[in-house]
Amino acid sequence: MTPQHLADACANSINLATQIGTPTDKASIQITTPKGWKTPPKFPRGWLAQVKEDGTRIRYVNAMKVLAWLAANEMIKT
């Protein structure tokens, strides 16, 4: 997944939260990480939802924090 795809997923999650009346700070995205994946420096912490048999992990991460991380690391243009 490219940084732009990740930013688009975050924006979609935030927009959906706004449409249904949920606070935007509660909007999250789902990411799947391979076995042994290490988070990049200062990447937002999420919560683990599932560990699959092949070792991949499904995590939920706050969409606003991921967007802020992407912008801070100059991976997307704001």
C-alpha cells in the first residue's frame, strides 16, 4: 500500500465518521501486517484485532494519527 492509498483510506474513514455522526477522533482504519513487521519510527500505535494462522496480523489504527504521521514524514502533500 502506498502512502497515498493509506491517506485516502484515512480520509474516507474520517468522512464516513462525519456522515454518521461519530466523533472524527474515533475514526480508524484496518491494516494487515506480515509476520515480523516492525512499525516505522513514531508510527501510531493501534490495537491488535486478529493474528492469523500464517502469522499476519490485522490491526486497527486511528485515522487522524496516521494522516498526521504521513504529513509529518512528508509522505503526502497537505
